Amino acid sequence: MADTTPERLHHYTSLSSLAYILDSRKIRFTRLDQLDDVLEAQKVERFNFGEVLYASSWVANAEEAYPQWSMYGDAMRGVRVSLPYYPFDCHNYIPVEGDLANETVVPMPMDEAIGEDFKIVPFLSKEDICRPVTYVADVAEAWRKSIWIDGDRLVCDDPRALASYKSNRWEFQKEHRFVLQIHGRLRSNDKSLVAGMLSPNFIYFDVPISDEAFRRMEVTMGPLRSPADLLIADALLKKYAPEARLSESSLLGEIRPKMSR
């Protein structure tokens, strides 16, 4: 079977978000219950997965899309950031006391994977962090089919897969997602992990971009960019990512800006 993994993923965003990505060299993940589709963050029984799943939204389609530029690319005045399909460094996960995860990996150094009050749930392989979104008629029903209750326990083969379900109404996005599962931890004097699916006390989590992916970054200007926007983007790349490539939108000159009243 032929490998259908896309070579690159693309993220439509604002010029100011590009500045943050370049300065921090990180990709931001947002908690599922904070994303634009309110149907995504489902609660099953007493378990609220929307508070422990974090996603960063990208698309695999290399062809520029008007809806993506309009909705996420700062009304077509922002940028599209393109990176290799797996833009993170892979690190072996080192289990600590009370942790059953063996021979697994995380997309960040261990000192960033476990903090005093949170823990990244590791992956079996680096490929598991990214997955295409599955569009369904009923998100709640898709979640229910993926989860079952065993007494006081909730059983799910891979809770991160829950973050890949979206309503059919969003199918035009053809989205791919990087997904993290992050649990809160009770603070303790030792380094053991406290069991339980606690919610972290933050809504964003940033993951470092690998040096190789950073060098291979491509930035496309929005089709309604101003001359000043182009100067700013060029200056940012020269300062933070001189090997990255900056290009104009293929839609430049095809859209008439709306006149203000």
C-alpha cells in the first residue's frame, strides 16, 4: 500500500502569531473545549475529555483555500505557515514511580513533559501525534462508540482519537491535527505520579519545533497582505529563520478588498 502521508502540513494564522512562532520556536496547542466547534468537547458520564485533550489544527492540502484564509488567516491579511508533517523532535519517555508507560515517546524533552502539576501522556510512536480529522454526522455518537464504562472505570483504546471527530459541517477544512493528552497532577513531595484524570490548570501548551523543521519552514503571505505586512514578515524571517522561504499567495490579485463604509 502506498504511503499517503502528506509531505507538509499548513497552518493559516495571523502575522502576530507568526512572530510568536518564530520567537518561541514552538507550536501552540489549545484545549479542546476552547476551539471554535463547541460540539468537539464532549463529556461522557463524569469524564470531561475536552479538558485534557489539546490540539493544533493544520491542513494537508497544498492548494490555498479561500475559507481557510478568510476564517483563520486574519481575513486574508495573515500568513500560512508550512512545516514538515512531523515537525517535532522525538524523545524517549522515561517512566517515573507509579507510571506504567514503557517504550514510549513524547515530542518534547522529558523536563517539559512532566511538570509539578501536569503530565503529558506518551505515544507508542511519533506518528501517533498527528491524525486526519474524521467528519461525522453526530460527534456525540462517535464519542459514545469509542468509549465504554466498566463499573467505575471509563475505557477507551486511545482517548486522543476522540479529538479527531468533527461535525460534517466542517468537512470543507480537510483538517489534520496534532493532539496531546495532558493530565493534571496533584502536587506531592516525591516524584511519583498521582493516578486519576485531573484537568490541567492551563488552556494552552506549547511544543518545541525541531531545528530541521524550523529550517524547512515556508511562509506564504495572505492574498490581501499590505506592503507593510510583507516587509514585517521578511524582517521576521531574516532575524529568526533565515533559511525559511517566504512567498506570495497564489491568490494575490484575484480578490478585491472590501471597501469600508
